[in-house]
Amino acid sequence: TCEVVGGHGRIGSLFLREEGAIAVPRGVAPGCLTRSNSNDGACAPIIVTVPSRDWETVFDATPPHRQSDLVWIGNGLLSQSRQRTATIVIPHFGVLEVGAHPITSPESPPTYVFGKHA
């Protein structure tokens, strides 16, 4: 289970195909649609697939107790203070249209993932 912010875009549509993925509607605070994933209290990741210029808005709209569950996907940079608790994905693949399969090249570097939900 995960929440997807920006689920109507090309990258977001890729993550919405996962079983249990829920699109966060515009105007709904990220982190309010899912709860604990397991008996240990771990929370579901919140996949953020909006342009990096909108990351601050998403962060500010997310309840403080869920901000460490945000998974930032893109080529932008978070502030140093937010990088400590963030999960960051730097994708080296593309999705050419909503609902399409991802594409890559043998010459492309790997996709990098770091953080709590890596």
C-alpha cells in the first residue's frame, strides 16, 4: 500500500499500477489516506511524483508525523535538513505517456534510491 501524489502524470501513473496504490486527490493532505502497514507501526510510503518546483507545497501540506514517509521522485534537490529523513529516488528511466511502460537504455546509469522506504 502507498499513496501517490501526482498520480495523473506519466511517472505517477507507473506507481499507481502497484497493488494497493491510492492516488491522493488535489486538496487532500498527503498521508491521510493510509495508516500503518504492519504490526510494528511502520507507515505506508507517500510517493511524490510532482515537479520538484512543487515539493515544498507537498511537504507543507503533509501532516508532520507523516513527512518522513514522503518518497521524492525526480531530479530536484531537497534542503539539507529534509534530506536526513527523506527517501529520495533519482530515476534514470522515462515514461513517455500516462499508462506506458518505463523505458531506459543500456547506457543509462542505474536508478538511485536512498532512505527509509528504499
